[in-house]
Amino acid sequence: MVASSKPVVKTDLAGQTLVTLRTLTEENPASLETYLKLGGYAALKRVVTEKVKPTDIITEVKTSGLRGRGGAGFPTGLKWSFMPRYFDGVKYLVCNTDEGEPGTFKDRDIIRYNPHQLIEGMAIAAYTLGARVGYNYIHGEIWQDYEIFEAALHEAKAAGYLGENLFGTNFSFDLYAVHGYGAYICGEETALIESIEGKKGQPRFKPPFPASYGVFGKPTNVNNTESYTSIPWIMQNGGQAFADLGVPNSGGTKLFSISGHVEKPGNYEVNMGMPFTELLALAGGIWKGRQLKAVIPGGPSTAVMPASAIMGATMDYDGLSKARSSLGAGSMIVMDDTTCMVKALHRLAYFFYEESCGQCTPCREGTGWVYRVIDRIVKGQGKMEDLDLLTDVSNNIAGRTICALGEAAATPVLSFIKHFRPEFEYYIQHGKSMVDGK
Amino acid sequence: MLNIEIDGKSIEVEHGSTIIDAADKVGIAIPRFCYHPKLSVAANCRMCLVQVEKFNKPLPACATPVADGMKIFTRSKSAIEAQQSVMEFLLINHPLDCPICDQGGECDLQDVAVAYGVSGSRYTEEKRVVFNKNIGPLVSTDMTRCIQCTRCVRFLKEVGGMQELGMIGRGEHAEITAYVDKSVNSELSGNIIDLCPVGALTSKPFRYSARSWELTRRPSIAAHDSLGSHIEVHVKDNKVMRVLPREKESINECWLSDRDRFSYEGLNSPDRLKVPMIKHNGAWVETDWKTALEFAAGQLKDITNEHGGEALGVLVSPNSTMEEGFLAKKLANGLACGNVDYRLRQTDFRLDGKRLGTPWMGCNIHEIEELDRIIVIGSNLRNEHPLLAQRFRRAVANGAELSVVSPLDNDPLMDIAHKVIVRPNDMVNVLGQILKAMSGLQRLSLCLPPSLTALLDDIKVRPNTQAIAESLAGHGKDYDLIAPKVGIFLGNMALSDPRFTEMYSMAEAIGGITGAKGGILPAAANSTGMHMMGVMPSSTGMHARAMLEIPRKAYLLLNIEPELDCQHAALAKAAMEKAECVVALTTYKSQALDNADILLPITPFTETSGTFMSMEGRVQSFAAAVRPLGESRPAWKVLRVLANTLGLAGFDFESSEQVKDAIFAGEKPSAVVWRSLNNNLRELVEIQVNIKHDGLQRIGEVPQYESDPIVRRSPPLQKTKYNIKPMARMCSRQLAALDLVEGDHVLVKQDKGSAVLTVRLDDHVAMGCVRVAAAHEATIGLGELMGDITVEKLSPQQLLDINKNITEARA
């Protein structure tokens, strides 16, 4: 029933700094034994048995400069400080392993290769925030990895790292795995909460934020998988050590999921602030000796960058925002010079059209409109005024929706047309692509 | 209070207000679709986006709470741009064929599009099509028009009590739908028509019959329960085309029950009696008013002259207006007849002469929401008072604990804290147990009359009644209330019960101890008014039951169908058959009036002016919405002229207003009402708490859409799932005890009457009871609504024989 807990081990780890995937160096990375060998659960045991003050832990996390790895980049320590400290009832902890954007596959590797570090990170967070129950929401398409995580939960529980009265103290924490059914929107934290509650995954209007009204209406802290997984390392080595791995304002390491036209696509955990060129080299460079055309640095909801803009950029929050895009979830899609940007956008627009939850008007109606116009252009029936229309419609979606999917859907359209307008104009005039002539 | 500024206007608003509340307060119009003040906030349509200082994005006014010093701009460039863009999005997939849409002319989307839309569309792609759903006979769907505002979904869940609609699918494929193969069965379903801001949900009966701008809107009062809902009758070419709620926050808010909304379809039924008729040699002959009235007057006069006034019985519908009831009583008195009554479905009259005033609900309708503890005795709330039920629902949602004592365990679609489901005969004992349990609770001082105290000695308190007593005393799951606001209400099943008097007395005693508000929930639109005017027997007269038990030589019927509207159908039928003369003032020509001799066509409430008095004692007058159909005339006029023809003095009224003035003797109606309403008893009646009753007892509920002659003739209401042929419904234990299974045929008998019914398993029914609906042709052979009943299983051969007999009898 349980899938193999001995997945293929990556061997080429040169140039990487392993924090969230630190078990990758070992033979059987996902097992409890391996994790314990690397000093796992020591941090949890220490904070729980020594009764480290929650405020001290939050200070440590603030010092580490850890920012939300799910894409928004909100400082984790600050988020934790929003949770009400005194609350009469159950508080919840939620982990968001619902990465669903095309090109995003980093959290999958964490639960596949290093589930115990996530469990430990969540347990430390639960201790810090006073949460009694936790859920890890894993997206529906990775069943095998879900089972690996489930097996790790059983191992951790049997070994006394989860459950009642951990380490003989009065700290108790139950953690459950929940799997989704394949809706991108459930990666939005409030839609994810609705889904956990058994409802249709639709974002809630905020405020109130989950910290005051979350799972079953109770205070809830939601963080990304990679964020939680960084916590044990921070508690072991200190917040400053983590911050020092990166650059100012972007502490620690970051997992980049590199896909597209590179020689060695995959996940790479590197120090924040690594120059793009170095990261590209780690991934084996552009494949087939071709030229780099463009990069989507953080997942399709981040603005596409032409080669000229990204070549000089560093891979951290400030570095990419200076280059007018953003780090997002670190899902880098690399496109070589044979890529037709019109067709690429066509694909992305379809994704957002298909994944809009349908709750609020601009996104429900706008994503379909955008997709249909691009579809018409790709079919050779575009009109020159369509480009302004696309820009206008996208601007009307962005900032007017309940959740961030509106912006996410608008950003690729706006950035593709901004950076590659001639290609779109050519396609409309000639009814075929400038790049592949088809 | 917070100080904010909207469009440059400084205003003070309460903490917790939203921007849209604040704007509405000062009359600044912010466009909206999904927002509704009575529903939870969804913030999904995005139409109400406004600009707020210091925020770089526009914010939805419906969901944004105001903060002190907030500056809001609803007409700034950024706000208007946002609103216009949302309008454009809403219209791209919405059909732009308003001329063929039933909502055209009264459509929020159309109206807002005029203000925020542009004349042409930039959208040239294909439009979305959504398949229609069949959600029942009342609401028509045109789902392509839906803008997914989810008002209907939220209404059914939050007000209706059950989520019968929901949104499935993602993005553009999102659509509103019911459960697979299910219709929307809420008794409040029509409200989703009003709530729908577009033409996605429209009225099925009204659809395509008129345009909103062709309709004249006339205010009126709903006539099918005692809530006194305000309605607006929409008229075209002197015909009632539809009925909508008229906003009245303290009564019906902005809602209306389906019964009050769709009953109008019965107004112009083919059954309508348009000319007076006289039975001549067993056949009905049409005649003119003069002949009919003279004939009726002659007959009544002859009989009363010969046998005295007591030979006449006057039965008045509690749905008739105050004016009509007043004149009927006056006419009877003029004929020296004291046999007048409106309490047609009552069995127990032992309280007559013992009341200090007119029984009523004992509080204002809106006060129900504020109660902390409620006990409902013998009521199927959703069936009897569909719209009132939602006030109880809100009370429960606000944290009230609801206890139920009833022979039926129907789901009121709200949480019940405690319930005791017993046969009607045992309800007095259960109430006694509650009373006794209270005497054990120190917090309540028990000062009961010695006679009652002695009675309680014979009662054994059970845990569930103990729990009710504790709840009413203020004990709670989490905390105890020091001074809970308690409400006690008796419903239709209690009112019809042979032991109503004892239940009432017990309830009064419980109310006295707990300081409760409450009383009875009167069944019909004017029950309270009829009681206040004393449309009841004189000290020597007969009450409604006696008039049927001891048949009269003549009857004057006002607006009733005896076999369907009286508590004892078989007796009513027999009495009418036996009478020498039955004069029926009726809106419809019906089989139930075949035993009448003279039919005088009177108008329904929409064609007459008049007054109803509601359950909370509100005296509400209304004008006619349309002119009388055919030769029919308002009943007050008919009674007046009949009295004139009879040569009675004091019938010179020229308008219903003059009759009303006579009723209130020139006083302010509220002053008279204030003096009259009183639920207290002058003296206690004899109560027996341990009456043994081994046989089966009937629960003769009147189905929601069989409650009065108009409702019975409304085709859309008759098509709902509530219209099922009466069956013999029993719980599984009872079926086992009688060796019956669902689908068996049984002969049920009451007194001398009987009916052949199909057996239905219904675990909502208390053990020892058979639920057999009344007010239906299939059960007019039966007796008392809550009387004794026997059930015999029929073999296939017996069933065949009976059917053969029936066929032969018909031939």
C-alpha cells in the first residue's frame, strides 16, 4: 500500500546548499532513521523539553529572515506573531503542500525525500503558536508522495514525535495529511481551509485572516512546506546562521524548480542571492546549445523576463523585484529561442481560465475572455486591437478579485505583451508564428 | 460611533458597519448584486468596489468594515473604472436579449447596466450557455442568465434552513444547481425569485404573462396564515397577475411564504362561482341576486320563525375579514340565533367563558428572535406558519434553545435542543412533568393553585422532560442564564386537540413560573379578529362542534367548504345533508357544497376591502385590488343586503369602513385591541394527567396547501411535493405492532366513517398514532382531526370488493 520509501537519490549536489533537502545526501532519505542520523528532531526535543519561550522562537525566526516560500514572500516570523496567544479553544496549524502552478514541484521533493523535517518544523511551529492540531494539505495529483508522507506520519507518531504529551511534557500535537483533488485554487490559503473543512475550494474574503478565523473558524497559521521545513535548521543553527546563507532581506536557501529548455531540469536548493547565470549553469545551461530567450522566474504568476533582463539578476526577493518580476515560489521556466511567446501565453492563459474558481466576477469572466482572444490570435483570427483589449481586460481583472488569482492570471498576459509585443503583432498580421512559422 | 466621510459627506456610523451600510444610510447609491442586507456577505460580484483613501486597490463596500476617519469615494475615477469594468465582465456572458427575458423591466442587471455599462460590447467571442434546471413548479430557471451572485444559495441555507441549491464547477463552468434529481422544496422558495438580480430565477406561474411596467401595484394583506404579511398585488386588466411581498420589517421583513405568494393562481379558478345559484329539484339553477337573496331570506325567516333562532347555525371562516365576521354575527343575532362560530377546526371548547380576553401569540413577531428559550407545543411550524418558522430559526441561530412537545417529529430545519414526541393524549402529562420538574428547580418559585399541585403528585418526571424544564429555567450547555427570555407557543395540533384546554392550562402555568411570553399561534388570517369581535356562540348558543353534532335545520356558511374546513368532516357532511336549508356565501362552486341549497357568490380577499387582525394583534385594513369577478360581490355587501331583505334593523352600512367603525365603536383599533388581548384564564379547568388511552389516535394535520378554499385551487401549489394524497402514516414500531408494511392498504375508521388508505412508513409520527391528513377528498369520510381511529389491514380481495362497491355506488 505504501509506496517505496526509497526513491531514487540524486547524486549531483555540487553547488547546492541543502537545508530543506538535507537528507538527499543519504541512502534512504525519507526514513526516520536517516533523519535521526542527521540530528533530526533534536531541535523539537530541545524547545519542548527546555520549554523555550514561544516569543524567543518567533524572534529567532524573525532573525533568520525566512520569508514565505509559497510565493508571497511574507516574513514568517511576523506572520507567526499574528496568531492570538491566548485563545479559549483549539488553534490549528496548516501546511500548504498544494503547489499547483505549472512548473512548480519543489514541495513534492520535500515530502518525498525529507518528510520528517517538515513534520518537525510543523511540530515546532505548533509548540510556538499553541496549535493542537495540524493538517498538511497535499495536492491530489501526487498520490505516491502523499503515501510517503502518510508513512512518515505513522513513523513519527510511533516514535513519539507526534501525539499526546510529547517527551513527557504537556505539549501535544496531532498532525494529519489531507489530499486535495486537483484544484489550483486550493493553494490559496483560505480556499485550502474551505477544502479541509470539506467544502468547495473557494477563497474567503479577507479580512478576517486565518490567524483569527481559519479552519473551522478557529485561529489558524498557514505556511508553505518549504517554510516549515526550514524551521528545524533555524532552531538548530540559529536564525543568524540561516540569514547568513542568503543576502539581506532574503535569508537562507531557496529551492528552485527549474524546468523548460535546460539540460538538467530539476530542483536545486541554493543560497538566496545566487546570480541567475550560476543557477542556470547548475541546471546544465540552455539545452541543445541554443540561446536563452526568456525566463519566468517564480512560476507563471510572476512576470516573464526577457533574457536581457534576467541575465544580470540575482535570485532573491529584492534582486528579482528590481528586475521587475518576482521570486514567487521559485518555479523557474526557462525558454530558449525556439519558443513562440504567443503560443506559450496561450497555454498559460488556458491554465488560469481552467483554474479560476468562478466565485468572483472579474476572474470568472475575465480569464475566459482573455483565453478566447489569445486562442483566436493563435488560430490566425487576431486583430491588432486585441492586444490593447488583452491589456485592458487583464488590468481590469488584477486587483479587483477576492484572491490573488486575479493578479496571477493578469501578470503573464501583461508581461508577455509588454516584452514581446512585436511577436504578437507579427502573429496577428501573418496568422502564424514569427518563431516557428507555423 | 465612528466618523467617516463618504463622497465628501461627513457621517457618523456605528462600529461594525460596512461601507455599504453607511452609504445606504445617507442615501448614496452603490451598485450591488450579491449583497443583500438579510443574507451573509459574499463579496463575489465585485460591483460595489469603491475607492478608499490609503488603499491602492478598490475595496468591496459590502465587505469592508468602516474605520474611524475613513474617507470613501464611490464616484471617483478609480471607483467608477472598477465598477464599469465589473459591469462589462458581467455582461460578456449574460444574454443581451432583455426584450425576451421575463425579468426585463425589473432587472437589477439591466438597471445597473444603464448606469454603468456602455452601449456596445467589446466582447466578440462565443458566449457561455448553461443548461436550465427543473427545480419544481414554482421557480423557473434560465441559467444562462445567472451571474453567480449566490443570493439564492445563501437564502435557502440561511433563511430557508436547508441548502437546496449550490454552486458546482469551476471558473466559467461554475453553475448553480440543486441536488441531483432534486427540486427546491422550501416552503419559502419563491423568495429566491425576488432575490435573483437577473432573469435566472423567475416565477413559473407568472412567466411570460405580463410585463412589469404593465402591472398596477396594489397593497394588500396576506390571507393564508395569521402572520399578517404585507403583500403587493400586481394587477393587469382587472386580473391579479402575481403577488409579491411588500417590505414590512416587523412582520414579514422582505419575505413571503410560497402559500401567500402563489395562492393567487387559485383566485380565478374555473370553480369560481360567478352568479347566484339555487338548487331546484336537485339541480343547480343560475339566478339573479334579487331572486337568490329573497329566496335565502325567505327560507331563513321561515325556519327561524317556525323553530326559533337556535334552529339556525352560522359557520364563519376564520379567513374572512373582520367586517364579514361582524356582519355575520350581527345577522345571526338579528334572527335571535346565538349559534355562531369561527373555530371550525377546534374540538375542545371547555375554555369558553373562562378566558379573560382574546388569545393571541403573546408577543410581537420580531420578539421571537430575541428569545433565549422556546418551547413549541403541538405545532408543525413550517407547515402551519412557514414564514414565522424562520423567525424561530433565527432565534435558534442566535443561540436560543428550542424544545418541542409534539406528536410529530417533523424537521423544522433548525436545531432542537430537547424534544418529546408522544401521542396527543399524553401531551398533557408531558407538560405536567415539565411543571413538576420545575418545582424541583430551586431558582423558580412555584406558586401553583393547590388543585394543580396535588395533580403533580401523580406524575413521574422523565429525563427528557427534566431537560426541558431545566432549559426553560435557563440552564444551558455552556452557561446558565440568570433571566432567560422564554417563549411558549401552542400550534394547530394543540388547538385541534380534544384536550386543548388542559394543554393550554398547563402551558399557562409553565409560562407563569418562567415569566414566559407566548400563547397560541392562531391558524388563520383573522382568527384573532374573529375572537375579539366575539364571532362565537352566545351564552346559550352552540359552538362549531355542537352545531354539527346536533344538526340544525338551517345553516348559513360564510366562505367555507364544510367537509374540508371543519374538524369533523363526516359530521359536517351529514349535518349539511340533513339540513332543510343551507345558504352558502362562497367564492367557489365546489363538491363540498353539493348539499347546499343556495349559493351566493362572494369575492375573495383581493376583490373586497376589509380588515384582518394578525397573531400579534395588528389590525390591518386593505382595499380591493381588482373588481369583483362576474356577479360576485364582497361578502360584507351580501350580508348587509341579506339582512336588509330579512328586514333586520341596523344594517345601513355603505362601506366596509363604516362596518369597521362599528366594530371598534369609533375608537382607535389599537386601543380596543390593547384592552382585548389577554391569554390569561379566569379560572382553571379540571385537568387530568393520567388518562389511559390504549387505542390509536389520529393526527389529522391540515396540509399546508389544503388550508383554505383559495389555496386548494392554486395549481402551482398543488403541483408541489407537499401535495400528496393522504396516507395512513405510522412509525416502524407501530407498523410492526399492527403487522403492516409500507404499501399495504388499510381501512381506517373513525366513528361511523371510514377511508381506504395506503400505509406509509413515517418515523416522524409518535407511537400510538396514525397520521392521516385532513382537508382532502380522500379523508372526508373521517371524523375528528385528533380523535380515536382504528386501522384494519385489507386483503387484496377486500380491497377489490370495496373498490367495486364504490364503483357501483357512483354508477
